[in-house]
Amino acid sequence: MATYTEDTIHTIAGIRFYEIGKVYHFSCDHVPDLRVGDFVIVETTRGRQMGQAMNILSPEDDDTPRDYKPILRRATPTDMMSQKLWQSRETEALINCREKAAQIGGYEDAKFVAAQYNFDGSLLTFLFTADDKINTGKLRAQLQRSFKAKVEMRQIGPRDVAKLLGGMGACGIPRCCSTFLTDFSPISIKMAKAQGISLNPSEITGMCGRLRCCLIYEYEQYVEARKQLPKRNKRVGTVHGEGKVIDLHPLQDAVTVLVEGNRHIVQREDIIPMEEWEAFKAKAEAGCDKHGDGPCDCGARGEQVDSVPEQPAIAAASHAETAPEDDADDADQQKVRRKRGRGRRGQSRHSSRSTNNKSRSSKRRSKKDNTEQ
């Protein structure tokens, strides 16, 4: 995240309404000197709420620019004390709600988990969970007569219930959802299979009755590691001999290979894929696809280069170093040969011209004799 100075004007602020809750963004143009950690009052779909600024962004950091609801004002000390006062009354409101539900009847399948006031006590929300959708109209009407605040009934899922109740997880430490998870990611049984975890429900199910959130933490690392390892039941070559892969160890970058009834853990760099190796071997032993088993240009070129003797080149080099005079004589002889060739070509041209002239004169004589006769 970019760093900002005190003189920088910020436009967007991330506000969180609960200690471990989702962050929502609002425009802070009306509060230009807002800093991280300040408490503010904002208008939401559930009325006015008090939240805390968790981060401050500039317009350049906003990937999807849109119109944000404005921050109304800073929270005053009176607002802080008012929120603590109404929070102390939430337990009493929850007990009252459960009693009303028991009196009315029909809410045996519903479990009322919490009651939440907003900072000024104008809105009271009851949170409950149930397997099916429940009509809470009668109960809400009864509670509205008992409380001055506006009453709302909201049904939540089992993961949100575990987040509100808190407690210890199966690993022996506080639950992830109640300590640092601000949002729930979709989790499937495929993630447990990819990590080689037993599919026993008691081992992959959390306290909420759903798949554990921690199954997604290392899922991507397992997927990337498995891409580099051979699959189960594949034939591979190892230092112990040829065998079959029966188990994978992604984090160890190794596999378990069954070789003649014995199990061996082999690292990935010591594995030879037999199918690929046999395919390369067959291709190397096969002839050229174009010329068959006979000689071809693609294979003969290398053989010609290797079979060329080096003696003529060495002899020519030694001749150039030891007998420069002979080279000069050869050059003179070549000049004489060129002159002779030119002379011969001139003579041939002259002879051809003379023969042509003779033939022409003989033709003229024959014509003259014919005319005289």
C-alpha cells in the first residue's frame, strides 16, 4: 500500500463495524484529515452505524471507481460511551427474545444467537440460525412492543454462528473465523482429496458442521506440487528398478514406488518416466520418416563431414608456406594459358570470317556466269 503524508488529501476509507468483520469503503471527502484507527459515523442500509477506519486509499488505488456513500462525521466521546451502554444491554435483549419465542411457539427449530444494538440504540437486530427458512413476523411484532428501538430479525448461516460464539477449534487453538477470517471462502471435498486427507467426517468437519476453513490454506501449494509428480499406477524407472507409483508425497517432492513387492520412497529428480523414455527410444531407433532406413541428407551430412580427410587441406597449407616461388610460376603459366586461349579464339574468329567471305564470292561468281549464259 502506498504511504501518505499528513498533507495528502484522501478520498476513500475502509471502515469495519465489528472487531473481526468485513471492510466496507466510504468516501471521506467531508473528513479530509481522517487517519487509520479513527472512529466515524456512516449511513448504511441498516441505519446509522459507527465503525473504525482500517485503511485509507487514493483514487489511483481504486480498481473499480464508483460512487461511495459519504462518511457523515467523526465519532465523538459521547457516541463511544453510548455504544458501550447499549452493548451492555444486548444480553438482556437476547434473553427476552428467547422467552417471547417460547411463549409464541413454532420457533423450536430456530436458535437465537445474538442481539446487536447500533451505537445510539435506534436499531436492534436479532440474529438466529435454522435449517429452513422461518417466518418471524409474529415474533418481531411482539418484540417491537417491548423495545423502543426498531427491531430486525436476520437469519445467518452456521459459519457465522461459529464466528459469533468463538471457542476452540479441533486443532486446539481459537477458531480461525473468530480470530482473523473476515470472509468465508467456498470449500469443497476436492480440496481434502488433493491433500491426501482422510475423508472421515470427524477429521474434515469443523465445529460449525461444515468443512474446515483450513482446508483451503495449502490447497494451491498441493496442486502445484502434484503437477510435477507422476500420477498413481504409472510405470517409472528408479535406482531400485522399474516399478509402479502407488502414493504421492507432494510436500516432500517424492513418490512411493512398488518395485518387486518392496516399497521405496523416491525423489522426483531420481524418477524416469518409462512411457516417455520408451517413446524417445523407439523414435531414435526408427529410420528417417522421409527416406526410411536408407541414407538421407539429414543423416548423411554429418557422416560426410566426419569422413572428409584433412590431408589435402594440410598439404595445401604446407605448400603455401614452403613453396611461394612455385605459386608464382603457376600464376605466370596461368597468364600464358589465358593469352594462348585468347589467340586461339581470335584465329578461330578470323578463319570463320574468311570462310564466310569465300562462300560469298563463290556465290557471286555463279550468279555472274548464269547471267552471261
